[in-house]
Amino acid sequence: MMKDRDIDIARQKIRKACAERGLRINPYGAGWWIEGAGVSIVVSDLGYLNVRELEPAWGTIER
């Protein structure tokens, strides 16, 4: 289990990674919606997100 300080550090890393990639972090209910070029993900807490989940998902969803 992550400690509060570790979670805060993880949140900062995700915010920095999003800024570097030009992704927007928007409030979405009780969570967060991260969106940008090829990325659209809703999470409840930024601290539990992995940086690799911010990679574009081009061509993975066919309609």
C-alpha cells in the first residue's frame, strides 16, 4: 500500500508527464479526465496512474 507522501509524489509526476505531452487534466465527477492527442482516460486518483497509460492509443478502437 502506498503512503500519502508516495501518492502525492506520484500525482506530481503524472501532472508533469501530462504537461510535457500536452494533455489536459479536467475534473470529472469525483475523478479526473485526462485527454489529448490519442489519449482519453478517466481515473479516480492521479496517484495510482502509470505514466505508460498516458501513451496514445491510436487505432485500438474500431467502430
